[in-house]
Amino acid sequence: MTPPPGPFDRNLLARRRARAAATVHRVAPLLDAAAHLLLDRLDDTTRQFDTALEVGGRGAVAPLLAARGIGFVVSSDLAPAMAARAGGVAVAADEEWLPFAAASFDLVVASLSLHMVNDLPGALLQIRRVLRPDGLFLATMPGFGTLQPLREALTAVESDLRGGAAPRVAPFATLQDAAGLLQRAGFALPVADLDRLDIAWRTPLGLLDDLRAAGEQAALVARDRRTPPRALFGAALARLAGAGGPIAAPLPLLVLTGWAPAPDQPKPARPGSATIRLADALGVEEQSGGETADPRRTRP
């Protein structure tokens, strides 16, 4: 049986990314900022990485990995032209079906590239499969609230014009979604946390231009294929502009970290196996239930 389609039209997304390969340099500052934010997490480990796969880095991630001394970096993307932007080993690949042997890489990095995957649990399983034992997975994804001002403006204006609104901005995952997906994919020591890039555009049109330049228009299967009302985008942009000034559209980032399981990794302690009381470890007097702690009773 053919599986039901997901929310995203992956063929349309691939075509848009192919076209965006010639224009994505216009949003290089944003991509570079996101890549640096993610790769700073490598400073938290003493693990040395020799081989890395970047998934959809659009040319921003692979050079930074090479600069960190990783000798072999493969860049993959749905669009061959986008994968080739990194200048090294390039592979056209679907995130949901990575064409690499098991245990091929020490490190897999996905910077702003997994948010329009239909089978995200499957993609994470694919990533875990290509990691060697004790290999590291790092990713950022736009989180819930991304492009919220644009979503609200388009919805309000189209509702006024048509009495209803079509989906025109992609859905985004929450922090709880990300944490659950890492656990479901079987990563060891999974961590999902939230960061943010503060971004503003001089004009609403600049925001739309940058989305097109990066190939980030919403490639939704359920998109409205009718010609939009002539006044829709003009009125929505005017609503975004408001009283003038920069258009603030902060980018909430879900940061995902997980390790491929390995026998010698640290394991959580067994419940009840503690050999010291928490109060002693913290240097305070133990309080019974319902008793209010008095800071004057805390031992130095």
C-alpha cells in the first residue's frame, strides 16, 4: 500500500531548493549565525571526530567542520546544486532515506534542514543508523512560533477577503515534540533545548524575498492552488509594517543533541542506588514534607 502523503510536497521542495542554490548567498549571515550557534556545542565535548555528514547545510556548515579539523566531510541535500555549494564531497540525498552504509560517520549535523521532512522519526532513525557507536548528532530546527507575525497577518487578511484562510506558513515542532522524537529514535543521552536568533527586516517585502532566496516558501501538500486574492499579500505586508520601523521576526531554534548508543557510555543510575542523602550533598538540613525552609538554618 502507498503510504498517505505527509504535510509537505517534497518534489516541490526539491525544485525550490535547486532554484535557491543561486540565491541562498543572500541569507548567508542568518545561515552562518545558525551554524555557529549549533557547532559551538562541539566545544562541550572532548570527543574527536574524523568523518562528518552535514544534512542540508546549504554551504554554511561544511567549511566550519573542516576548519575544526574534521578531515572528511560529506554534504547532502535534496537538490544536487545545493549540496555542491559546500565545495567538497556532495551527495544528492533525501533525509528520509540516506544512501550511506551503517556506521559511516562520527558526526552528523543538520542545521535548519529537517523542518520540512514528512517522516521525521524515520529521518532520525536514518541518521542514527549512519552514525558509528558513540557518534554525535547535532541539529537545529525552527521551532513553534517561527514566522508567527507573517502567519497572523496572512490569516487575518485572507479571512477578511474570503471568509477563511488557507495554510500558507509551514507548521513547526515544539520543544516537547523534539525531545520525544530523539528518545523514540533511540539516541543515547538525548537533549533538546531552545535557543533563539533575533532577526529583523527593514521591510516586510525583504522578509518574503529572503524566504524565497533560501527556498523556504511553505511547500504544503494542502496549499491553496487557486490564485490568491489580488489584495492578499499587499494588505498582509501593510499589516506587518504597522506603524513603520523594522519587522521583528525572532527565530526560535530547537537544538537537538543525541549520541549513537555504545557499550561504554555513561548510564543513568539505578533508582534507589544513591549512597549519600541529597541534603548532605547540598549542605542543608533536611526538611520534612510541608515544612518551610529557613535560610538561617542552612549550613555554610
